[in-house]
Amino acid sequence: MSIDYSQKIPNNVNLNDDRRLQRALENWQPNYLKWWDDLGPNGSTDYDVYLRTAVSVDPKGWAHFEHVKMPDYRWGIFLTPVEGERQINFGQHKGEAAWQEVPGEYRGELRRLIVTQGDTEPASVEQQRALGKTCPSLYDLRNLFQVNVEEGRHLWAMVYLLHAHFGRDGREEADEMLERHSGDPDKPRILQAFNEETPDWLSFFMFTFFTDRDGKYQLASLAESGFDPLARSCRFMLTEEAHHMFVGESGVGRVIKRACEIMRDNKTDDVRAYGGIELELLQKYLNFHFSVSVDLFGQELSTNAANFYNMGLKGRYQETKIDDNHSLHDDSYIVSEIKGDVIGTTEAPALTAINERLRDDYIADCQLGVNRWNKIIQKLGIDFELTIPHRAFHRGIGSFSSINATPDGKIISQAEWEARQDEWLPSNEDREYVLSLMAPVTEPGKMANWIAAPDRGINNQAPEFEYVRFN
């Protein structure tokens, strides 16, 4: 379970036993470092950042904290241990031994899953690369950089699988993940949510709450895979991913807390007059990031998702805890659909509704986080409630992409949508206001006026701890 840091590429997969693979990855490494230098966190090369580094895959003691220059961060390849005689738990191969090598008949489908997941990792780093220049505190700057280096490590996890199991095709796919760039008109990232801009810290917090939560559900589904190296890679990635969602949930919660404090202390609803972000604007950002992230689950009914499940490549969230036969051929599932001028539900084959079940799990998890935000508002005595919009709202993928819907799920005309969309989504003026607040605060222990201090520091450090040292 321990990680060998004596090698050029830290790993716990005995990389030095396969010299050909080791050389291939060492040849890819300089291209990765050049990508990090060109499109990683802007201007951060000489900073000493208080980062956690994985030293083991044992969840009881896997992380070590110290100040590190980010270009010197030891990105590597970490898989959870083999689980005895692990079996495939779903699909047509249920009960068979998990695959240690790629099953030839599923080679293309498995490579597609790995590439799509891998492409999201560097994309988020590119989206967030300029945020360090406007950090609300050193605590937040450190958290941004921690997310960035771990997304980079998650790219390494997928690149290892491509190099180790897919030959020349895998090496070419790994190269192409450094050639596509977020928002590039010629070579964009595969999924549209990862081509959106993340221009401000409120967007970053919403992204890490909503979009990284999609990552949690995708990784958890891949962690069920019958292809054991993929499953083991994703299980450890989930350990790191938990912090990313914490950054989002606590970040938005602190913005909410500060807005409520301004309202309470000044007996006003005009939060902007005091340099805060009003709750109504937070609701608009919530609407946008939720709807963009919900699209990441794909079509409501999907033959691709059914095939991935039937092949044993990608399961459901917490597959083994679901009480059914894990084949789904005769099962049904309730999905939403358009019925005339309203949105209703229908019964669909459970096998083709895999995406929608995962989306349901995701939405329920998001709601728990929003409930916690609302408790902050209630505790400070403010009469306001944040809500998750209907799944049909502002969709670009799936059956609801063909209609316009309000946040409460009412179908409306294109004309009404155009007239009212600024009620529900951030307007240009809203975004300009948020950007106007983005001034850096880099004195240890200090916070920007629009966000409250965290309840506790990272690794139990004091509030005035110097999380980032500028050289």
C-alpha cells in the first residue's frame, strides 16, 4: 500500500518491473510538465504551497502535508490493493473473475471510457488557471492549488492505464489529452462543461461542488468496473476527490454566511452596497452550474450506457449495495419525459435508464448539500431558501434540450425564455459585479470582504498560517 518515491515516477504498481512501460511513461512526463508550465496555475512556479501528497493508499494514513513548489510536486500512479479473488458484480459477466487485462472484444469501449474520464482532469486545471491572481485568502489559494495538482494526478492515473493496457493506441490517446484544451475552438475538451470559463471564485466554488460531484459519481461507477486496474485506480481517485467537493461546499457556504451577516448586521437586503454577494445571485449561479453539470450524465435513455453495463465495464453507483439481480434485463425504471406541454414520468427499461438512475443519485446528493447551505441561512435568521432547479431547466443534452423550462419545471416559449432568462441565470451585469469583487488578499489570516473565514484550517493549522509563501 506504500508508494515508492525513489523512482522518477512515484508509483505502487512496481513500474520498474516493466522497463518498456516505464520508458514510455518517462517519455510522456516532459510533455506533461510542459503542459503544466504552459496551462497550469498562472504565475505559481516559485510559490511554496502547503500541499498534501499521497504516501500510501491506506485510507487511515495516506496523506503527508508540507510546503512544496508545484512544479516539484510528485505526480504518480497509485492503485488500491488487489481485493483477493475479485469478481465482476454486474452485467452478462456477473460472477466471473475480474479482468486484469483488457478483454479484446471490449477494447474500444473501455478505451473510450478511460479517455473521456481522463480528458476532464487537465480540462479543469485549464479552466481554473487564472484564479490564483484573485484569491480571497491564502487558505483558498492553497485549496485551489491542491485541487489543481490532484486533478493533474488523476490525469496520470488514466494515462497509466492507456500506456499499460492499450499499446500504441493508448499512447496516442495520452498525447492527445495534452493537445486538447478547454475552450479551444479547434481542439476543445470532449465534454462541454469542461469548455466553460471559470472566471471568478464563486464559479470555482460552484464548479467544485456541482461538477466535481459529477466526477464523484462517474468515478464511483467506474470503480465497479470488471476491468480491475480501472476499478482500483478510481477507488483511490475518489479518496482525493472528496476534498475537492469539500472546497466547493464550504466555499459557497462561507459566501452565504458572509451575505447573511451583512444583511443581519446592517438590517438591509442590499448586500451589494456592502461588497457582498446577495443570495438571489447565488441562486442564479447555482442554477447555471447545476444545469451544466446535470448534462454530464448524458441522455436519459442510452444504449451506450446499457452496453457498458451489460459488458461489465461501468456499473451503477454503489452497485453491490443495490438489491436486484444486477443484470436488469427484465427491470424497469421511472424516468422524466415531455408529455405535450408538461413534464411527466414514464416507465423505461432499467438497462437503458442507467444514466438517469445515476443522475437521480447525483441530484439527491446535491440536495443534501443545498440543505446544509440553507441551515446556514436559517441559523443567521434570514428568510430565504436556496433550491435546486428542475432537471429540465437550461439543458443542452437529452430530451429536455429541445424545450425551454423554468427552474420549477414549467415549459415556456422561446420568447418567454429570452425575456426572462436573466431572472434565473447570471446576467452579464451579474458576472461583471462578481468579477469586480475579485481582488487578491494574500496577508496570512485575512479574508476578502465577500467571504467568511473557514471554521478551521487545513490539517488543523491556525487561521494565520502561511499556506502559500511567495518567493
